Amino acid sequence: MRTTRDNDKAPKVRKEWVGNQQPKEQKDYGWYNLEGREMADSIGAVINSITESQTYQRNMDMKYARLYGHLELFGLGYGTYNKNAQDSVATNALTYNVVSSVIDAAAAKIAKNRPRAMFLTNGGQYNEQERAKKLTKYVDGVFYDTKVYAQAQKAFIDSCVFGLGALKVLIQDSAIQVERVIPTELLVDDADGRYGTPTQMHQVRYVSRQALLEQYPDHADSINSAPPALDTDTDISDMIEVRESWFLGKKHAISIEGELLFEEDWEKDYFPFVFYRWKERLAGFSGQGIAEQLVGIQIEINKILRSIQQAQNLACTPRVFMETSSKVAPAQINNKIGAIVKYTGQKPIFDTASAMPAEVYNHLKWLIQSAYEIPGISQLSAQSKKPSGLDSGAALREFNDIETERFMVNGQRWEAMFIQLSKIIIDMSRDLYKEDPTLSVKVPGADFIETIKWSDVDLEDDIFIMKVFPTGLLPTTPAGRLQKVQELIQSGMLSQEEGKQLLDFPDVETYTTLEESDKELARKVTNHIIETGEYIPPEPEQSLEYAMKHAQQVYLAGVIDGVPEDRLDLILRYKDDARRLLKLAQPEPMPAPAQPVAAPTAVPEAPITSDLIPNVPPVQ
């Protein structure tokens, strides 16, 4: 059914005939065009309509939560999410919670990965490269301060249970905050979210009345008169329903029943959420979780286990068969070692019946095995067992690669969530910086805590590119990770710098900083000369060969970019000074030692001969 929307402030009502049905009134749901209480009433109508049309989804969410939590929950509201419908856990039938086992194994495979967003400039100058490095640290600091990875792991579990996991980014107390959102709080209309890109979204949550009074004192009368939450039965926390709504490119509003607490223009093209889905659906906003994939198998497992339990209690109790005519005292049948049983007639027969045929137990094993195979998880890895026969490191690595390939798409979605989260953090930091020019975060380093100011890291979006470096898919031991990274570097798939980032060892950054100090100094000095025109000579202790080479490259790049000649002359001067220092540092060649003069060799005189005196030996 379609609705009409215009810019009128008052909600309009129109009648529509559908076949032979009676005409029914329908409100204009364009809440983003209204003001004050009219906006709050329209938001309430939208939320009630979505909630009513998605009752089926809430019922299924409760079933999935019961399967994972192994509890007969009353509901998913604030007062019922942790209450068991059974009087005692002992009254529950025997079950094998394969849903919880598979979800926890999937989280151990994927959610252990902590993707890190890296910002790299595209042909930027030194100062832009420095800003990009600091921007990486800035986002790292926000991740650390808000405990993003711990929150994201909870969102991953939510996606496996409910089909959708969500993290919310907000500005609170003049700082960026990231919090996990329970998916059942989020409402998206089925028609609006058919293609996965809804135009509006609503979050319904319960907030303490006192907290709202402190935050919105101007609306004290409406807050005090607001009805309490329906699913809370405690007098300790007075909770009321709060609705937060977004319409992309138009409006952001916070309201309670009958009152608008806050509204602002929302010109952004995104909601302040990042989402993770275990499996994408062909259509619709939400995804499909592991609990939904295994609900049929889990129910069948529970059914078979109940039957086996009843059969075990009924048939598998040891029994003693005695003929009526047998004369055996029952007291003689006991657990004494070497007891003597006297009887007359047929002796007693001890027998224990079989509860179920072997086919039932084989079917149960097949169901459990299939539950792990459907999402692609090895039952051995879920139980932290090594397959028999796989003893070599290469064989174990190949075995792990098979599972890793199965989760490649899930891992890519996991990394993409952190990329989107980083983009939202950057955009909201720009908004916060307009109100707080001192915006900064603290980043723990290897040796000390570094403070990164937003004014030192802000870059235009078209200057940097964002890459993600996953570390969790590598081996967990330092030796195994080092070997894997070395193989990737030797194959040419990674550079040495990227390999050092992947190692994720505490001392790598410190070592890299010291190792690259020569190059860093040359880049910093030449960039300072180009930017300011102030000359800084090279240091005698730095790598003068690299300084000369780098200065030549900066000079040629400056000629291409049209850098003023006076500054290019300073770069040539820097190069010449580096060459001069290099010559001074080289020792002068020692003069070649004088060759000794050889003594003259005596030439033997020719012998004296005479034809007059034959056969006379020559005179020596």
C-alpha cells in the first residue's frame, strides 16, 4: 500500500479501496517533514507499524536466542532477556547444544582477527605521508579507547544468532564512542530495506527516567509523565522507551511517546552504524545466522536425545528375573563380593535390555556431524583436537588452509566492517573538531603513550587510500607467524614493511623506527626545505649516500612539480654538502710504499778464445 508524502506539517489521512475490502485510514509516515510532537507521533506510528509487521521475526529471534543461550526465555525485552521460563534447570530435558558450539567455534576462527586500518597517501609529499601515519595511529587510539575489538566480537556472536551484528558510533562527552547494539533494538521496514539500502532506521531502547531528566531538563514534564517500560517488573530501575530515528540526508530525531526531545538535520549518506552479517540474504536488510541454519538439526537432536533419555530410564535399568517357584531370599541378592546365593529350582537371571537400536545412535552422530559441516567448521577444530595422522607442520597448515578458504568471504566482510567503522570515525572526528579544536586521542606505544591531535592528522578523502591488515588468520605462535610472513615476502606477495605490520609483535614498531631513522631524517629535512625555504644541512652521522640519492630524487620531482628554483637550489646545496661530508669522512689514501731498487746484475764477460792455440779451454 502506498502512502502520500508532501511538505505539509500536519499528517494527512487518505482512504484507499483494495478490491472488496473496507477502506482504511492510513497516516502519512513522513515524520522527517514534521516538527515537535507531530514528529514524535509520526515516529511512533512508523515504529508501531514496523513492529506489527515483523512480529514473526521477533518470535524467530527469541527461538534463536533460546537455542544459543540454552534457556527457555520469557522474551528479549529489558526485563525478560535473562529469565528462564522453567522453575528449575533440572526440569529441562537432556540436550546437546550444537548451535552454541558451532557459533563459538566460528567466533574463534574469525572474530579473533583484529583488522587494522592503514592510511597511505597516493603520491603525497612528506607532510602528507606523516599525517597519514598519524591518522593510522589516531584510529588505533579510538579503537583502543572504545574497546572496539571486544565490542565487535559481541556483534559477531549477534550476527550468528540473529543474522545481524551492529556497532554504533556516536559522539558523547566530547569524544568518539563505539558501542555494541542489540540487533532486536533496530527497526527497518521490509519494503524500504528490500535491497539492503534503507532510507530510514529506528532504534528503540529503554533508558532510565532519571538519566533522561538530566540530559533533557527542558522536557521534564513529558519525561515524568511518560509511561514506564512494559516488560520491566522491577522498581529499582524506572525505564522508559526512547526512540532514535534517522532519515538519510534529512533528519535525526530522539523522541519518547508524545514528545520530541531532540532533532537535527542529518546530511550524511550513512547511518551511524556498521553491520556484520554471517550470511547475506538474497533480499532484505538483515542476514541469516548460524542459529537459523541449524534450527532444524538442533530440534531433531533434542528430540532424539529425549527419546534416548526416556528409553534409558525405562529399559536400561538392571533387572533380576526369577521364576515364581524359585526359592531365593531377596536379601541374598546384594553387592557383596563373594556373596553366596542359595536357591532351589531355576537360578536368578540378571539382564539389562538395550534402550535403542544402533541406527538411532548412528543417526544422532550424523546429525551432529552435519551441524558442523553446514557452516564449514571442522568438529575437531571446534573441540581443539588435532586430526590423527597430521603430525607435520606442512600438513597441519594445509588442514587449516582448508577451513580458512571456507571462511574467506566471511573474513572479507569482517575486515570491511572495520574499514567502514574507520571512515565513520574520521567523518565524526571532523564534526567534533568544529566544536572542540583540542580534539586528540592517546595511543599506547611500545615505550610510552603518544597523544595524537586531530589537527595534525586531518587529510582530505582524495589524498589517502585505506588498506586493512588482518593478523588473526596467520599462525598464532611467533615462530609460525614469522615463518608464514617470510614466505609471503619471499614470494613477492608482501613488501618487508607490510610483513612487519603483519607480524604484530610489540617491539617491531620500535625496531622499524630505529632502522628507518636515516631515511626518515633525509625525508624530513628535504620536505622542510621545500615547504619553508629554510635550509638545514645534513648530519655527519646519517647515511650520506642515501641523503644524496634522496636529494636528487626530490630535486627531479620538484622540477616536474614546478617547485620554485630557490628551493631547488637549496636541495642541490643539501646534496653537495652531503657529498662533501662523505669525502671528509673517507680517509685519504696512503701513498704507495717505495719499491726497493734491485741490485744490478753482473753480466758475464765473453770468454777469450784464439785460433792460434787450438784445444785450449777458454780463460775464465
